[in-house]
Amino acid sequence: MTERKIRVLVAKPGLDGHDRGAKVVARALRDAGMEVIYTGLRQTPEMIAEAALQEDVDAVGLSILSGAHMALVPRVVELLKTNGQQDVKVFVGGIIPDEDVPRLKEMGVMEVYGPGASTEKVISDIRSAIPTAG
Amino acid sequence: MNLAQSVLNGDRLALARLLSRVENTTPEGLAALDALFPHTGKAHLLGVTGAPGTGKSSLVNQLALHYRKQEKKVAIVAVDPSSPFTGGAVLGDRVRMRDLSGDTGVFIRSMASRGSLGGLAQATAGVVQVFDAAGFDVIIIETVGAGQSEVDIARLAHTTLVVEAPGLGDDIQAIKAGILEIADILVINKADHSGVDATERALKTMLELAHPVRRVFQHHGQAFEVPAHHTIEDNGRLLWIPLIRRTVATEAKGLPELLEAIDLHTAYLRESGDWARREEARLEVEFDLLLREKLVEHFRQQVPDEVVSSLFAETLARRLAPREAIGQLLQRMKS
Ligand code: B12
Ligand SMILES: Nc1nc2c(ncn2[C@@H]2O[C@H](COP(=O)(O)OP(=O)(O)O)[C@@H](O)[C@H]2O)c(=O)[nH]1
Ligand SMILES: [Mg+2]
């Protein structure tokens, strides 16, 4: 049996082109030994949920700096559920006003990260949310 | 219902989960592979290999779009390298395959090479078998062209496309030696870039060195060129001569010609009996590998490690030749 790796989908939903944060996080997760599927810019929630299913990921990381998180995040969470992937952990990063954080968490988001967030914290949060080695 | 049954019923989540178990070679994954085996052997396996950045993923995107127009179900296995230092990977091939999103007739799966010698080829073969059993008509395998395991993966395919790009591999030295051994079709992608003629010349030269075909003959003092044919007879056996095709994957240019070349190769495989021969060779290797693996496992279960190491110590002290030591170990197994 081969060692099981944590698989994470890093996606950028919405129309903004800010992809530095997503790339920084993708690389940090790779350096932590995870397998990161990067889908690129301008993904619809449908595209993200479909990729999450095909890739059988453990976690989905959404990077949103456009301000549209309150529309995009619930849609992704809902589609994951519809597809039977309610166990997949969702993380969100980008420009998210403080008052939206508790509402996102109520929807099932594990954690929210803003500018300057430590990637070490992201890594340890993902590791502790997913019940396997990797 | 077990995973294998759900996959046969077209359950996409079950398919995705089984692919993980096969990739991780879990007992459940292996059992499902066995159950699915009778349902395999129907798909056309298309390998796409070549250096990073030559446009493999963009080309796979276009190929899949075309097969979808023919209403064929398409699975894509996209392999990217793992970091040798951390074991992690960023798998980015999907970025170029956006066009395929939203079509349930396409299933894309990214795989990390996980740095294992031979293991990658085995895991890929397993993943391909699952797609085959799940009823995908065409399975496209994208790999980075380097190393032995890549050659193994190319051997897995019925038709292998080797992708080159002008400026990346236009001098003969840069074109990897093993490539002609595995290429059924040489694709010069990025044909919108300068240097495409030089690349084509270099590839043609290599092909002619590998497959000397007389193309020019003298007749009444005049030179005539015989049109290049994609197959030649060699001692009554039909041989395939790799075709060269130019494409611009980002603009879907050259695709009809490339697809025609793939169709020609498919027809050749059927006509020459090579399709059956490839299947046979592949199964034989799998059979042999598994037999060895299982025999060793069986032996280890029957003979304690201490016995093995004590006999090895005898060999080290030159009291027993290796063959004699092994002979004694095998005696132990029978009793
Ligand atoms: C660089 C930048 C740009 C660059 C982007 C280059 C690129 N390819 O990324 C350029 C110049 C192109 C740009 C353009 C625009 N920008 Co701008 N940009 C910025 C800026 C200054 C920094 C963003 C950045 O790259 N940070 C560095 C990265 C590493 O940090 P990060 O993305 O925040 O990521 C960290 C965390 O958020 C978190 N994280 C992020 N993603 C993820 C994902 C996961 C899974 C996890 C776990 C964590 C995580 O971890 C990361 C590491 O700490 C911000 C201001 C700011 N201080 O954030 C404005 C900002 C984001 N831009 C803004 C705007 C408005 C624009 C424009 C619309 C401006 C305009 N009017 O033209 C355009 C839009 C262009 C477009 N096509 O979308 C606004 C957004 C406002 C809002 N959302 O309410 C900001 C906040 C500036 C502001 N204060 O007004 N921009
Ligand atoms: N000009 C040009 N660029 C191309 C072509 N095909 C792919 N590309 C670009 O080349 C880069 C690498 O392509 P990709 O498909 O990811 O290559 P891969 O690494 O071989 O899979 C991307 O920026 C593509 O947009 C082409 O035919 N012409
Ligand atoms: Mg690629």
C-alpha cells in the first residue's frame, strides 16, 4: 500500500485576476508534501465542484479578492453537498471583511485567511482537519 | 453496493474514489481492479508525451473536444512530477482544459508521479483500467517525457504522440534518444512559432536514420520521388513509420490532420495485428511481474527472516555459494 497523500484543490472563483495568493498557497502546500490541483482563474462554482469530484480531493481552497465571496462560497459548499462530497473541507482566503467571517463559518467553511496570513498556519489547519497522514 | 459495481453503473463519485484507492494500491482498490478486469480491453489508449511547456495539455484539450464531437466518452489522466524533496506536487494541467468543464462525457484526473520507479507505470495502468471498465471510449494519458517510467507509460498506450515545439528541441541532440522508439506520431506544436521548418527537418532526418526508406530512385537519368507512405513491408510484416504533424493547439489548427493521423495509426494497428500483439505483450509483463511479486511474498511468509539472514551470513563467510544458499532456502519452503 502506498502512502496516502492529502489532495487539495486550489481554485479562484469569480472574475478577478488576483492569483498571487492562490499560487503562494499552492506552492506552500506542495512544499508541505501535499498534492495540489490548481485550476487557474475564472472558475465558476460548478467548475470547481466538478473538479473536486473528479480529483477526489480532501479539501477545497478558494481564493477570492473580488468581494464576491458571499455569493460564491455558499454555492460551492452547496454543490459539494449535492455531489455527495459533504466531507470535503473548505478553506477561504483573500480579501474577506471581518464581519463576513462568522457567516462563512456557519456555512461550513473551516477557516478564513486574509492578507499576510501565515502559510504555516494554513498547512497545520489543513492537516488537522483531515484525518490521515500526508 | 461495492465500488466496482457502482463504477459499472456510471456513478462518478464512486469512480473518483476508486481511482484514489487504485492509485494508493489499497486492498479495496486492488480487489475492485480484479472485479473490473473482465470489463476492460475496449478503450483506445492515447499517450501524449513530450517536454514541459511544449503544449501537451493544450493539445489534449483539443483532442478531447474533437472526440466529444464524435460523441465518444473521454477520460484524461494527466501526470505531473512530484517534488523529489517534499513528495508534494502542483498539478496544473487542468488550467489548459477549461473548455472540457461542464461536460459529463469527460473525466479528468490529475496524478502526481510520486517519484516511484515502476510504481507510477503500475498505478497509471490501474487507473486506465478503471476508466476502461467504466466505459470511456478514449483514454488520453499525458505525461512529462523523461525517464524510464515515461517510456513504460507510453508502452501502455495503443497510440503514442510525442510533442515537440520549435526552439525547444530543434537540434537533434536535444531530441531525446528514446523518443523514436515510442513515437507513433510526432507532433510539432506551436507551429505558429518561428523555427518550425528546422524542427521538422531535424525530426525527418532522425526518422530516416531510424527507418531507411528509399524515397528517390533514378529513371532514365531523372530522379523520381516516391511519395512517403506511412507503412512499409518488412519480411511480410507491416511496419509503421511515424507520421509528423504540425499543430497550433491554442488555435485548434492542424487538428483534423492530427486526428486523421491517429485514425491511420488505429487502422494500421488493426490491420497488422499490432493491436493484439501490444495487448498480449502488456498482459504478459503484468502477469510476470505479479507472479514474481507473489512468489516472493509467499516465500517470505513461509521462511522466517532469521533463516534467510543466517544463510546469507554463511554466504558472506564464503562457506556457501549464493546458489547453494538459495537452494537450501527453497528446501525450507517445501517442507
Ligand atoms: C497585487 C494586487 C493587484 C495586482 C494583481 C496581480 C496578480 N496577478 O495577482 C493587479 C495590479 C493586477 C491588481 C489589479 C486590480 N486590483 Co488589486 N490588489 C493587489 C494588492 C495590492 C495585493 C494582492 C496580492 O497579490 N497580495 C499578495 C498575496 C500573497 O496575498 P493574498 O492574495 O492576500 O493571499 C494571502 C491570504 O489572503 C491568503 N490566501 C489567499 N488566497 C488563499 C487561498 C487559500 C486556499 C488559502 C488557504 C489562503 C489564501 O493567504 C495568502 C498568503 O498570506 C491588493 C491589496 C492587498 N493589500 O491585498 C489589491 C486589491 C486586492 N485589488 C483591488 C482592486 C479593486 C483591483 C482592481 C479592480 C483595481 C482597478 N480598479 O483596476 C484590479 C482588478 C484586476 C483584475 N483583473 O481582477 C482591491 C480589491 C477590493 C475588494 N475586494 O473589495 C484590493 C484589496 C486593493 C484595495 N484595497 O482596494 N491588483
Ligand atoms: N503560441 C502557442 N502557444 C501554445 C501552443 N500550445 C500551447 N501553448 C502555450 O504554451 C504554454 C504551455 O502549454 P501546456 O499545454 O501547459 O504545455 P505542457 O506543459 O506540455 O502541458 C501555455 O502557455 C499554452 O498556452 C501553440 O500551439 N502555440
Ligand atoms: Mg501539461
